Amino acid sequence: MVLLVTITMMGTIAMHMFIPAMPDTARDLHTTAAVVQLTVTMYVIGLAVGQLVYGPLSDRFGRRPVLLCGLLLFVLASAMAAMAGSIGELVVARVLQALGACSGLVLGRAMVRDVTTADKAAGSMAVLLSAISIAPALAPALGGYLVVWAGWRAMFMLLTLIAAGMLFWSVLALPETNRNTVPLPGMRAMFNSYVSPLRRPVFRGYALGGCASSTSLYGFFAASPFIFIDLLQRSPDEFGLYYLLIVATLSLGSLAASRLTRRFSIRTLTKAGNVVQIVASLALLVADRSGLLSVVWVLGPMMLYASGVGMAGSSAIAGAISADPKAIGAASGLYGCMQMLYAGLATLVVSLWPSQSALPVAVLLLASAIMARWAFRHAASARL
């Protein structure tokens, strides 16, 4: 479990660590904030597309060899990003980095599900999500200090070294968990493997609800450095600490969900987390429209929203990838793809909606929480 958590963390660390460096990167590469935000959007899209490939390949060839290839790509792309001489080169490097990183995200979930039953999967996913949240919570703080003391390129150098260490560790210690590989004669068969999960209302409901309730937070992540640093006049290293608090509450929500799965169903946990998100997004919207926007009135609602993500997100993952036990890898990849596509849409919305306020983020989060509520009800009724 420790190895799986460490590998899975790499995909989110690479994104969250870079966020405090976005204003500094824009100045250094002589570009605008909106263009630099594309590095987040394209990274998220890369995570989405890559997971469509890794899931079926791991069902056919096993989790271990596919994951090792993904880690190698991540190492090479991180080194490329550290040496980027223009924003175009940086965007390309970030896409390649995402394509490597998503191997850990999709296969980490699949490997956990390989060795647990459907009922225990929700608790295991909550533990995985809780542990994974710790590093991304620390990553922005570390990224902020690296920007202040060594510049934005230093973080990509650090990521290269860390990823190389993970690759070496995986070669030595990573076991194979997929004991029942399935035929995959061609690309058409690969994408046909997604048909079975999509036909199931349970998968559709939990996948859409999980995407809307969890990765909508990425819209805030993309806008947060400009809200805290530019609008509220906070420093990059101070912003990293705020970010730490927000993501730490996500981890606490996941930890709570891991304990509560022993007493409550997936349906109950997703509903509870979703209600918390609706309340939090409404609070942020009211604070922004009433002119009360401040560090406290951004932090408070976002910490509450993140706790709801932790509670609802892990339960939704377990519900979605357990819909078809014969296509766990494909379901995990499809779920991850849908998550990242929604995250890319969320970051695109906030980047294309110019506003010197938190209005775009508040509207995005509220709309996503309402959509998630409908989707979770759809999944719950499908089980009846």
C-alpha cells in the first residue's frame, strides 16, 4: 500500500507543486497568466487521455509493466520541463509529463481493487485518497518556497529526481496484482472495453457524480494563485500554506470516510459529502457578492468544500469501478479520464471568465455540486 500511495501521488504532486510558480513562470517566459494556465489545463487533459490507454493495456498485459513504462515517461518529461526555453516547450513537456503520471493514478486504483472485495474497496479507496492528499497538500508550500529561493525550474529538477527514485523502487519491489489478463487484439478492442461500464447506470451515476464533486476543485486550484497572490496581495510562500490547509481538509474528509464505510453505505457517504459541498459553494458565492472577500472568506468555504470532496470522492470511485468486476482496469481508466476531462473543463472555465473576484470559481463549484447530487441519486436508484 505504501508503494502504491507513493506512485499514485506523483501525478498530483507534479500539478500542485507548479501552481504557486505560475505568476513567476509567466514573467520569466514573457507570457500572460491565461497562457500559463494552459499548462494546468493541458496537464489535466493529458491525465485524462492517458488513462484511456493504461486501463485496458493493464487488463491485457498486467499492471506492473504498464506502470513501469509510465514512470519512465514521467522522468524524461520532468527533465524536459526543467530545461524548457519557451512557454510552448513547457506546455509540451507538461503534456508528456501528464501522460506518464496518469499511469500511477489509474493503476493505483486498479491494483487496490485487484486485491479487495467490492465492499471493502470504498474503505481502501478512502485510505488511498487520504494518504495521497498529504503530499499534494505539502507540494504547493514546497513549490512556493522553491520559487522564492531557487526559481520555478528547481521544482521540475526535484520532480525528476523523485520520479527516478520511484522508478527504481518499483523495478525492485512492485508486484503484479492482475492475475486474470484478458485478450486485447487491437485498438478497436481496447476502446470497446469501455462499452460494458458505460452501459451500467451505476457506473454512469457514480462516475459523473464523482467527477463533478471532486475535480471541480481543480478550477479553484487554477484560479487560486491569482486570487490569493494578485487579488488579495499574499506572497507565494504564504499562498502555499493556505493551499496546504485546503488540501489537508480533503485528506481529513477521506480519512473520515474510511472509518464511516464500516457503518454507512456508499450512497449515504456520497450524499453527505455532496450536501457539505453545496453549503460551502453557496457561502463562497455570498461572500464574493457581498463584498466580504478576504483570505478568511476564501479559506473557510474552500476547506469545507474540500472535506466534502474527501468524503464523496472516495466512495464514488469505489462505486464506479466496482460496477463491472471483469473490467476493473478499463473502468478505472474511464473514470479517471472523465475526472480529468471535467477538471480540464473547470480550469478552462475559470481561465476564460475574466473577473477580479471569486465569482467564476463560486459559480463553477455550486453548479458542479448540484450536478453531482443528481448523478448520485441516479446511481443509487439504479441499484434498487
